[in-house]
Amino acid sequence: MIDLNKNEIWFATGSQHLYGPETLAQVAEHSAEIAQYYDGNKIIPVRVIFKPVVKTAGEISILCKEANNTDACVGLILWMHTFSPAKMWIAGLQALQKPFLHLHTQYNRDIPWNAIDMDFMNLNQSAHGGREFGFLASRMRLNRKVIVGHWKNESVLQKVGNWCRVACAVADSKDMKVARFGDNMRQVAVTEGNKVSAQLKFGYEVNGYGVGDLVKYIDGVSDAQINTLIQEYEDSYTMAAKIKSDGSMRNSLRDAAKIELGMRAFLEEGGYTAFTDTFEDLHGMKQLPGIATQRLMASGYGFGGEGDWKTAALVRTMKVMGAGLEGGNSFMEDYTYHFDPENTTVLGSHMLEICPSIAKGNVSCEIHPLGIGGKEDPVRLVFNASAGKALNASVVDMGNRFRMLVNKVEALEIENDMPNLPVARVLWDAKPDLQTAAAAWIYGGGAHHTCYSQNISAESLEDFAEIMDIEFLLIDEKTDLYRFKQELRWNDATYGIKGI
């Protein structure tokens, strides 16, 4: 469902006519070589397109306007090989509507000590050419990414690749449509928010539908479609006895498959890439979508429970960023704590809707009572998530701005069976520790719903927040609660008077 390689990043180099045709030819040759190297590198998931060296304000403006009008272009990498007087960039950067990365590099890795002369110095002026460009971008108060280092260094390649993923997610957000089946869970605060403000800021649109609109699609599913999907279930998961072909609740599995097929058809026809539902509004449906939601997320859809459209959009965004990487991204909730002083941890889960992209080992397809919602027992996938470094991210509406919070965590191996808790789950150690992390999250107003990621870095989410011009707060190994509270106060002052 998610193909990053359809997207383009344009590689453009700044210079000026002062240096003459011979030097400019070398600048173009070097630039084309870097662009080609990036285009063919597996770390960078998009097409990298070389663009002719820009030497005048007019050429720069044409480049930026062309980027704006090219759907495939999701961002630009800008490099100052020589000195490029930055006033030439003003009109172009004022017009530019795509994110850009300032690559502060140079063609040569090492100084050629024995051969260096003024011709070499005249050609290789990135060190101060980049500073000139950097001043102008700062003077214009432009949000951008700056990466410093030799263009072939693995760390630089990784940072460039990660930023390209973020640029793809930004472009996807601009085109995203979120379908809400039913409304928000009643009386809940954090799942609310201003949808017009969200569309202005993130680009995605949020549309509500009665559950009856979805039920029409569910009722239109054929027996043949159900049989094919159930075979896929049986080929992919360990099936519980009750829902096997001779099981007493086989019809419930057919109902679950019918729901998945109907939801998928609705979303595909409407061009939606994220959705929400709520157990308080299921009129006409036999069970809350469990396996349907899990498998739709595994296909790349964003999801938010209880009508949480901001989290649904964030899950989709992070799935785009992580496409093709090892590990997964899932809707998540801090469900309960283990307050053992020697081993303080968080059990993350939800009623049903955890994405199997984060699973380790066997995934079981089971059916159990839910105890909430007043519907028939729902079918769900049950599994443990894998151990390793991860993070939780949340976007909340603070009234006068959107805020993203990120908490780094370390997922742990789950050693206890929990036979009476038939849900997908993950156990993690919050950084720097649970007491500090939870307090900081609460002071920051973070939601109880998050996107849990095994393959997205906090830096990438900061890059996304930078491009989208929203507030970003990080809770990690270095977090000090006093300093964090001070940061909240400074941010309130930066964003203006507090409001409700």
C-alpha cells in the first residue's frame, strides 16, 4: 500500500557566474555524481533527481516554483558547492512550498595537502558558502533540516535517508483523508480537537460517517470473498479451536472477515488512508472490528480508537516514514503499570486494536468476550511484541497550537503468559524512568493513545514537527523534570497567551 519510491527528492546546487564556465562545469559534474550516488543507494528510499546548478535569482525561483507544481517532488536537497550569494535565494525560498534539507558537505572528503592551490580553494567553498545560505534561511525564519558531513559517510546517508522518509510522510499527510465511523467516545477530552486547524496545519481532512454508511459495504460482501479471506487467516495465523472449520463459533469468524472486507472496500473507494471507530457506536455491526482493524493497520492504514482522529493520522504518518524498514508501527495505549521498584515497567495494549507489524513470533487468531460495547464476542489477533528500542508519540491540540510528544522506551521480553488477557501487548521500560517519563507526559498533556514505533527515530519525528511547524517535546534518557517544566513555560511564552 505504501510505495516511497514513487516520490522524488530534487538535488539542487547553488553557485554563481563569477567563477566562470570551467568551474561551473565541475560544480555540475560533482553535483550530478552525488545525486546519482544517492539515487542508487538503498538507504535512501526515494528517487533523487539531479537538477541543473542554479546561478541566478531567476533560476532559483524557477526551480522552486517547478518543485511546488510537481506532485512527485516531496522535497529538495540544497547544497552550496561554491559561494552562492544568498540574496539570490530570497524570492525562490519565499515561493517554495516543499520542505528542504540543507546538505552542508563538500565534494572531497580530505584536504589534498600536497596539491591544494587557489584553484582548488576557488572551486571548493562549501565551508563558507553553506554559512552564507544558512544565514539567509535563519534570517527568513525558515524551518529546515541541516545535515553536516561528507556525502558518502554512512551517518550522513542515514540522516538523509531518514529525512527523505519524513518528506514522504509530509506529502502523504497533505493528501490524507481520515474516515470517522461514528463520533468520539462520549465525554473524552483529548480525542477532540479542531479539524479545520488540523487541515490547515497538517493537510489531512477528517470526515465523519454514520456506522450505517459502513454497514452497507459490509452487507455487500459475498460468501466467496469471505471464504477467500478466511483461508488467508488460516494460512497466516494459529487458529483457536472455537473458530476452526468445525468450531462452535465459526460464524463469528465469518462475521469478522465480512467486517474487514466491508471496511477495506469503504476505505479504498473513498481514498481514505486512516480511520477511527468507537465501541459506543456500532449500530448494525455484530462485533467491534478487531482483526479487521489490526490487519488494516498492517496494510498501512492509520487507526485511532474511540474516534481519535489525530492518532489515526499520526499512525498513518509513521507507517509511511517506516515503510520498508524492519519493525512496525501501531496504535497503542499505556494500559497498566508494574510498580516493582526493581523492575518498573508499562504494559501497553488496547481492547483489540494492536497492529501485528510489531509482533514477535507466533500470532494467534482467537475469539473472546470483550466486556464493553454490548456486542458479540470479537475476533482478534493475540501476540507479544518484540523487544528492543522503541518510542511512543502523541499529537494533541493545545488550543493555540498542536503539540507532539515523544517518549523513548525500551521494549522488554514478556516472560509471563497472562492466559486471562487475550490481547496483543508490549512491555516497556520508559526513559529515563517511569516516574519521570509519566510525570513529564502528564505535564505536557500527552494523550493516552499513542503511535508505538519500532523503526522511527525521535529525530525523524522532530524533523516532521519542524516541517509542519508544530511544537515538539522529547522525553528521553536526558530528561530532567525541572528542566522539562521550564521548557513547557518557555514554549507557552513563545506561542503566545495561554487559551482554552
